[in-house]
Amino acid sequence: MTGIQIVQSASTVPERVVPNDELNAYMDTSDEWISTRTGIKQRHVSTGQTTSDLCTQVAQKLLDQTDWQASDLDFIIVATMSPDYMTPATAAIVQGRIGAKKAFAFDLNAACSGFIYGLKVAEGLLQTPGTRGMLIGGEVLSKLIDWHERSTAVLFGDGAAGVLLANDKQTESAFLASDLQTIGDLGDKLTAGYQPVNSVFASDSTDPHQRYFEMDGRAVYKFATHQVPESIQRAVTKAGLLVQDVDYFILHQANQRILDQIAKRLDQPSTKFLTNVADYGNTSAASVPILLNEVIQNDTIQRGQIIALSGFGGGLTVGTQIIKY
Ligand code: ACO
């Protein structure tokens, strides 16, 4: 029997760091407000790198860390809500740049749950023994932010991270169980990147939507603190485990308060909830793999441990993947 494994992880963030205090130049805010409401201290912001640039860097790092050739890859998935183009897909740009000639490549958009949805799709693609794939979450959210709108601008950051996945070892699968939910009727609580109908045939009526982030922060907070614990509970049960069997929780890094509240609802110690939101802010589909890579590289998590990965955000979407790392 062969099983699906996470073979390698890697991440990258733009060099430019923007601490909370620097945002005062563009909007009426303070480090005190941002830190106490969100736990965020700084974010990395692109000064020109695109989503495909960041994702290509991650792809190259992943290959450099193994003896795999780009031509060994069967597929590349990029989870993103901030692609360079509507077409070509970010994943197709990455595929071309690294020369992964055999791989089919496509983007997946489930906002901040994108990496978790991507794991589910990748699991399906990896059923055939010998299959190898790459899953990257990458975002340049700074281009979707109105940098004078304090209620959203302080929350987000740019970055990318990913994993190599393979079904080629005589071992049990690392993928134990998952739970994905979409609550589309709450989609208007969090929107970004609206594309107006502006052809020569379009009427002149004023369009109320805009391209920058718009969010009902309280509604999203309520959604996350209720739906994520339920999703984790369902996924853990499907895996035949109890919540206390989970060694670490790697959740979407949106807000430290949300993480603390979820820990409380699950009645689990906050030390099990790994966090780096202070350093990166909310990087949407990149946040779970950036944190996963960080805790793999610093040996916080060990092979054989039970990890719950969860995402939540635009859609609205929520998802959990339980893995035995
Ligand atoms: N600096 C200073 N003051 C601010 C700022 C700021 N950056 N932003 C808002 N304020 C003010 C508001 O204007 C308001 O002032 P008022 O009382 O005079 O009107 C006051 O602070 C309170 O504003 P609220 O929006 O009510 O603040 P709240 O306590 O709800 O915190 C927050 C806002 C942090 C956004 C919170 O609602 C939250 O975390 N929501 C969840 C957001 C989230 O996690 N999204 C993740 C999904 S993202 C994705 O999927 C891409």
C-alpha cells in the first residue's frame, strides 16, 4: 500500500516590512489599536513582485530542497485570490517558468481557505501511486487594498508558501480526514477584486461594488469563531480521533483574538495553536502554508504528530484537514 505524504515545504515573503506605526502616514490608526484588536505588529508588502513571482520562488525552493526534477511533477495547484491575470492561471505561469513540462497546472480560489481546499483536491489527484504534485498558496493582497481605508488596510500582507506532495512511499497516507463548507449566502460579508461590466454595451448605471477589500468585520469574526471549531470537530470525528488527540492546530492567521477564541471553544490550551500573525498579518491562502513551513523548519512539529490545518474566509468558506505529519 502507498500513501500520500508531505515531502517538503517552503515559503517566501517580500523583503519590504511595514510595521504598524508606518501606516499612520496613510490613515488614522495606531500600533496600539492594531496590536490589541488583531495581534498584528507588521506585514510584508510587495514593492513590485507579483503573485506568480512569489509562487515561482517557492516552487524553485521546493525543488532545490529535494532530488526531484521539475519534470517529475504531475500537477501544480496555486491557491490564490489575487492572481496576476484571470488568464493565464498563476499556476500555469509557474509551470512554464520552472519547466514542469509534464504537469497540468491550475489556480483554485477559496480565499483564505484556499490551501485547505487545495489539499482536498490534491488528495484526489494523488490517488494513483507514483503521482507527484505541488500545492502553493500565494497572494499579493496589497493590490486589493485601499491604503487609506483603516478598517481593512491594517489587516493584510503578501507572501507565498507551499508543499510537495507524493504518493510513492510504502506507508499510510498523511491525510486522515477533512471537512469543507461553503456558506455562499454570506459571501457579501467579505469581498475584494470586483470586476465591473464595462463593455460598450453596458448601461451607465452606477455600480455600487468596488475592487478593494470590503468587510463586515464583526460578521466575519462571528462566522470564524463559530464555524472553525465546528469544522475541526467534524474533521477530527471523521478521522476517528478526539480534539485532544490533535498535537497542534495550524489555523489561518487572520487575527490573534480569533485564534484565542477558537482555542477556548475547543477547550484546548492556546499553546497548541501555533501563530505568526504578528509578523505577517493576514496573507489569505498563503497563511497556513507559511506557518506550516515555519514550524516544520524550526522543528516545532515532528513526523507522526497529528496536526489540524484550518482555513476560513471569503466565500464564505471554511475547511479543515487533519494530517498525521
Ligand atoms: N485603527 C484605528 N481605529 C480603527 C481602525 C484602525 N485600523 N479600524 C477601525 N477603527 C475604528 C472604527 O472606525 C470604530 O470606531 P467608532 O467606534 O468610532 O466607529 C472602532 O475602531 C471599532 O471598529 P470595529 O470595526 O467595530 O472594530 P472591531 O472590534 O470589530 O475589530 C476587526 C475590527 C479587527 C476587523 C474585527 O472585526 C475582526 O477581526 N474581524 C474578523 C476579520 C477577519 O478575520 N477576516 C478574515 C477573513 S479575511 C479573508 O478571507 C481574505
